[in-house]
Amino acid sequence: MSEIERIATEFADAGAALDEFRASPGPARLVAELAAACAESIRAGGKILAVGNGGSCADAMHFCEELTGRYRDDRPPIPAIACVDPGHLTCTANDYGFDAVFSRWVEGLGREGDVLVALSTSGNSQNIINAVAAARAREMHVALLLGKGGGKLGGKADFEWVVPGPTSDRIQEIHMLVLHALVGAIERAMGYSG
């Protein structure tokens, strides 16, 4: 197989995973429902918190900057925080272990009615599991973007997407699509765009 054929196969695999994901009306409905919950939280003075490891951490950061900065059109900033601060991550990992890096953050910043958006391609990351437990203890809304059948986190959220794909990269591509759709839906739910 030539390099061009290999790359074309990558594109085809991504398309197949997306086709499988969008074949059901459930994912789009859940985005709309989560956007409404986010807007309700924000109107009540709440915020969105986002967590993930590795590429999912980068996706959480990108999601939050689209909310606090700008997505497509100018509008007021939307309160969102991604746990990406290396000071917090290394301090907490050093003092409490890596499994606590996100739960400590949720415990410190999360309040009742806030929204936690957590990403895990495996659904088995202990630090994400702990963050979800911390969010539940604070009566926060929980949204999970998962893959590979959902893992241990499957069924643990108010809003949940278990996307198809055999590898983390395919899963993360669809996670980012969901997050971009969510940003637009939150903007519309807040009355910022039509």
C-alpha cells in the first residue's frame, strides 16, 4: 500500500466512524439538552469545568477557550475553565497522586448546578472517575465524552456520548466535533446567535 493510499484509508476510517455516530438522532439531541443545562447554570451564576488526559486535555482546553474567547461570532464570554494548569497538576500529583489531579480541582471550584465536561477515550481513567465522583458529591451536572464502549464511566453521566472508533485518535476527532457543536448550541441557548 502506498503512502497516499494509507492516508486515504485514514480519511475513510474517520468518515466511517462519523457516519456510524451520526446515524442515530441521540447524539444531536443530547448536545441540545446539555447546552440548555449549561445555559441554565450560567444564568444562575454557574460555570463549566472540563477535564481530560493527553489529547483529551487539549480538547478540554480548546472547548473552554472557545467559550471564554470567541467561537464564530462576537458575544460575551461564557464562564468555562479547563484543568490544564501545570502548577496545579504537578503540585496535586506530587502531594496526592495523579488520580487526584482533577477531583481536587472540582472540589475546589465546582459548585451545585455547575457542569463538568469530562473526556476519556477509554472510560477507565481513574482521575476522570474521581472527578466525576467529586462532581456528583457537589450536585453538578456531568457530561461524559467516551469511547471503546464507555469503560467504567459508561452510564455514570447525565449526558453521555460513547463514540465509535477502534483508536483514540478516531474517538477524539468525534469528541471535538461534539464539543464544537456544543459551543454553538450553548451560544444559541444563551441567545447570543441565531
